[in-house]
Amino acid sequence: MKAACVAAHNEMTEMKIAQIEAAVRARAPRKIAPRPQTLVAAVALILRERDREAETLLIKRVNRVGDPWSGQVALPGGRRAGSESLIETAIRETKEEVGIDLSAEGRVLGALDDIKGHIDAIVTPFVAEVRGPVHVDPNAEVASYDWVPLNRLERYVYVDIPSSHETLRRRAYRVNEFLIWGLTYRILSRAIRLAKRVND
């Protein structure tokens, strides 16, 4: 992936979890109705406050056949199982992938708008907060993880991403060793814009 052309994002200073919670609770999330064959999934945008500002937990997935987000930087989450609710999906997948039990170690603040993936998939992002020290225990699906301050997501770059038929130019965040693009970039950028709009 080739990076190009750095562009400025909305400036952020000390984004607080309270700001994000207020933004999430201020509006009803937009829902997308799935078709019978649609992959339905949920992810958790997990926040913690450190040095008076919000950080979020990001993971890098291992390369795995059959995983549409293989090798990408992502939020913990995955496909809905059986008849469970989407919030149950997000809580279960978070515990399985990173060892954090949101029902015991945190609280869910609400949901963001559903988002469509590049395949026939609909993903519901839930915003959650953890308080106090939490131990991240990644499973075999996770290659690495990092807590990223939201104010590090002030700028994006354009990256060239090879696909099966063409090279796609997409916006992305570059933080330390993580290149955050695609679905995760869209979720994070929407959450940040929403928080800034409601709190302006």
C-alpha cells in the first residue's frame, strides 16, 4: 500500500468520553435492513480515558482465509451467531478476541449508524467505555493491538490499495505501525465528526 497526499482532518483537542457519549445519545442510529444472505456483524469501539483524553482499542487481524477483513486494522467484533442481539454479538466477540468483558468491566454507551461493507455485509458499531485498568488478552485471531488516542486521528492520508481488478485510492489514518482504512476508518471518522458536531 502506497501512501500519498496528507490532508488535514477536523482539529481535535482532548476529546473526552463524555463528549462522545453525549453525541451517541443525542440521536437514533440509522439502521440498514439486511437481505437474507447478508453477513450481519457488530463491532465495539472501546474507549478508555487516559491523561484526560479518550483512547480507543484497535486490533490488527491475522491473515486468515475466509475472513473478509483478514490482515486489517479493526475494532473487536465479528459475525452475529444464531438469534443473539447485535449488542450481545459485540460483547461476545470482544471477550473472545481481546479478553475484555464489557458487561463486567465496562458499559455500552450506545450504537452508531449501521455501515455497509465492501462485501454484502452490514456492521453495527457499538461505543463502549471501560474504567480502571483492563487486561487485554488477544486470541489467535489477533496479531497485535494498541490503544490509540483519538487526537492522533487528526489527519488522514490517501493510500493506494491493490484489489483484484484495480488499485483503489482510499483515505486512511496512519498511527504508529497501524494503517487504518476501509470499514474501521469510516466508523472512527464518523464517530469523531458526530462528537464534534454535537458538542460544537
